[in-house]
Amino acid sequence: MRYLVALFAAIFSIFVYSANLKIEVVSDYDPDRQTAPNDLATQLLIKLERSLGNAMTMSFIAASRAREWRELSQNPNACLYNKVKTAEREQVAVFTDLPLMSFPANRLILRNQKEIPDIVSLATVIDRGLRIGVSDGRSYGNKIDNLISQHKDTFWFAEGNQSAYRLRAMLSQGKLDGIIEYSSVFIAEHPSAHSLNQYSFHAITEANFTIFGYIACARSEEGKAAIRLFQQALSEPRMQAKIIDAHKGLFFELEEPYIIQSLENAFSVQQ
């Protein structure tokens, strides 16, 4: 009898735990400002939480890109989102199988370097001695990350929450020859065609055409439980349809079909 009681208590405790899983999302989004998030990734993450009902409660804590990954090793309840999945990162985090976001690959954005071809190898740019800015702690994909790590003295590294913004500002001020960034992000800050005249956007041969952003959590029991819940939400056809629809009109017209197709392939959407 006592074994049955112990078994019931264990099952009950697991149910209560899973029905009220509390995680801390490391992000630069601050809900205390009482403003809706303006980036799609945060909006989609909140929709995932709501779709799970009372199974999960999220809170947000602010941290720099570099600190984000350290937080996973120190906080068993910590999760990140919209992150590129790499073998190195999978050593410290557990990822969802399905993506939250899809992006065009990063572009090399150059200032006053019109002679560089539209499609260029980052290795060739390195050989030219151009001063290129990158965000410390950000992954640009395995091949680009490897090139950056092998030529650290060649790149200018920005740190902190606003590192990407500061790099874009430094390029605009002529303090850098180029940055690696999403073209849509840069163009959104330069709405007039005239303000873009001195810039050129180059596809990088070492980059894939699209990049997925995943949810990653601490390699703890809490983190694994969170990933299971996120994966459950991402597996729902209605949520998948919402994610695909949210990406429509988000990127340039020429890039959008590839973005949508990549998500449909990831979700195994039937045509």
C-alpha cells in the first residue's frame, strides 16, 4: 500500500511541476516597459507560451550576447530564443528540433567599396585588409564563425546588448569598412534610397541561403522540460501556419519565397 501511495505522490508531483514550469528567458526585451515587443521572434515566443496554457510561465531577464550563453550554464531555468544551432552550442544547451524563425543569410555590407563583386568570399575580403565589424557572441553560421575565429586580429568585435546597433552606427560614420548583418535590418534604418548610395550588399559564399533561429535552454531537467513544451507547441499545425504567415512581407520580395519554402520544408507542410 505504501508503495502505491509513494507512486501516486511521485506522479502527482510531476504533474504539478510540469503544469507550472517557470523559465527565465535571457533577452534584451524588457516587459516592464509595458510596451509590446517590436521584433517578430519575441512576439512568436510569447504566442508559444500562450498556446501552452498554464504549462509554462516565462519571465525575461536582460543580458548581453556573451552573457546569454554563460547564463545557461549557471541557471537551470534559463532559455534563449532565435539562436543559430551549432555543434559547439549544443554542448551547453538543448535545442528545439523545429525552428522559431527563418532569415536570409547574413550579408556583407560595405561602405564605399563598389569594386567588390555582388557574391564574394569572406576569405577574399579578409585578404584585402578591410576593417569588418562583428558582434561578439553572435553566430553567423559555422563556416563564417570558423573564418572569424581563425582571423580574430582582422575583425573588429563589438560587445554588449547593443553591439549590432553600434556596428551599424560605426559603419554609417565611416569607422568601419563593413559589417556582417541582415540587409533588411540595415535598410530599415536607411529608408531613403539616397542614404544607401554609398553602401553595397554582398552575398557571402561561406553562408547558407537561409538561417534558422531555434529555442535553446539549459542542459538541466527544467531546460529539457521547457524544450519538450516548446517543441510540442511548434509541432501544432495551427502554430506552424501562424509562424509561416508572420514571415510573409517581412523580407525583400526576392528573398521571401526562399524563406517561406525553408519553413514549409522544416514543418513538412503538405502542398
